Amino acid sequence: MTIRTNRFPDYAPLASSEVDLEAPQDAKASDPKEESYRNHLARAIQVFMVGLLLILATSLTVKWTAQRVILSENRCDNIAIRKEWRNLNDGEKTAYLRAVQCLRTIPSRLGHNQTLFDDFAYFHTRTGAEGVYEDEALSFTKVLMSVNSTLYGRFLELASMVPAHVRERYARAVYWDWTLDWDDLSSAPVWDDQFGFGGSGNTSANFGFRGYCVTDGPFANFQLLFIGPMEVPHCLSREFLSGEELTHWSSKIRPENIAELFERKRYKDFVLALEEGPHLTLPHFLHGDFSVPTAPQDPIFWMHHAQIDSLWWKWQQIDRTARLKDYGGRLVSDGVEEIADLGDLLSYGGLGPDVRVSQVMDTEAWPLCYKY
């Protein structure tokens, strides 16, 4: 995840030539009675102003203290519960699919000649070029998705992939628990051609990018804008894995292997295993557009990363006291290596508010307010 720290310019004090602090030298002496009157008036005004300032200061202090209490507690009025895809009814599934399609009708937040849907692929590929996380055993530059997958799952909520007015009308964030389908990923309910995302590319159709054009479901012949950092209009492409390769990658999301993942006590060890296994399974299985940094163009991308987030959330629940603060690794940005910590600023490039890592460690606190 790209990390940026905001730097504000230092404001220079006013030069002495800009403010005349000296009284005019040729001012005439005032009448003693008039001067006494003015002195009393000045004192009265000073007393009034001091009293006013004390009132204002007290008011602001009370307000500031109240805000500090609210912010320190980080309470949410409502905590949303993210649902697994198969727990939605057909109406809810349709609403979610329409919400994703709606993104194609909303202008770019980044000011480009594209839609909000395209913004996320644009951001994703450029984030990977600017900064990545590493730890001693793994460089995430080798990962198809070059940002920290755990943090990215929580970015989706902050960035509001589905804008608030659309989300409230159509859908909330959902996830796909692929551990329930590990032994037959190709038949998972998410590939339904009516209440799902369509299936593999059609081998009788045109070859798209690293796969064939998807011709069934709500994203049939869905036109995409990017391949990596380049604008290359093409169809949404997939080519489901099969044979021994499928057996190899699907084994990484077997329930037994996920259970072993939860046995890792340190975040660093947990996220390493998460990256090498479950996180990479879907890009290898789907191939096509999901296999490059512009993977957000495949709508299933969002539910995959919500599932990654759910695994992190479940791992945190095992020991909330310790694990809500357990985070670290190495950050390499613009060739400079730093130690990542909870105070790092996560920059979302204008798609969502920039926040500290510490603000997204607990999904049940503001500003996230959700759980699984």
C-alpha cells in the first residue's frame, strides 16, 4: 500500500516592514482628562475582551474535550455485518451486481476521461509502482497485487467502491468464501450466469487478454479500458485453470490449510502465509484480467479481497488485545527503505480519505464500522 506523509509549508512570520508597530512620532500631547478617560475606556475594553476570550476558550475546550472523548472511543453508531455471497437472496445479489455496473455511469473521481469503475484499476496499478511492503522473506513486488492485501481489503470500505447513495440503495460489501468451494472452484455459485458474475471465457468467442471473452452473465462482453498501465480497450477475459495446476492452487484454500494459517501468532508470519497461498490462488485460477495489476477490472476482485479481509479479521479475533496492534514489516518507497508501523499514512490517491494504519486495524471502530 502506498504510504505518503502530508507535509505542510511553514508559514513565514510577517516582516517588520509589513506591520507598523510604532506610534506616529509627531502625535500631539492629549488633554490629561481626555487621556484618563481613554485609559479607563481601554481598561474596560480589555476586561471585556479578556472575559469574552475566557468564555470562548472554555466553550472550545469543552467542545474539544468532547471530540477527544468521541475520537478516543471510536464508537460506531451501527456496525454492518458483511455477508457471504451465497447468504444473499436473489434480489440482494441482483442489487449488488447492478451497483457494480452503476460505477460505469459515474465520472472519474481522479479527473480523467474515464469512469469511477476505471479509477480503481488505474489507482491499483500505479500504487504498485510507487511503494510496496516487504518483509524479510518475501518481496511483495513478486506478488501480482503489489500492495499489502490485508490493508487493501479495508481500503475498499474507505474508498467506497460503491458510492454511499448507490450502496444504500443497492448493496453493501459482500465476500466470497472460496474455502467452501475449494474442491471445485469452477462450479462455485459466484459464476452463475443470472445471479452471479458469469463464468470462464468462451473458447468459441474472441481471445481477449490471457483468456477468452466472458459471454455469459451480467458482465457478458464487458468492455475494459486497461491492461496494466496502458490503455488497451478489450473484453473482460478469463480462462479457468484445470488439471494439476488447478489441484495445486485450490489446495492452498482448503479449510485445513486456512486453519493452519490462523495458528501463526505474529502478523508478519500470518500475512506472509496469506500472500503466498490464498491471496494468489484466484489470480492463478482465473487468469485473464485478474492476473495483472489492473485486476480490479474483474468485478470478482472485490469479493476476493473482502474474503482476504475476513481472514485477517478472524485472525485478529483470536487475540484482539494483541492483534489489533500487531502490524509491521518493511516499506520500500521510491528506493528508500523504512520500517512500517501503525503511524504510517495510507494514501488512497483521491479515491478515499487518507488515514493512518492504526485507524483501520479494528473494523468495528470508526471509520470502518463493520464485521464478519
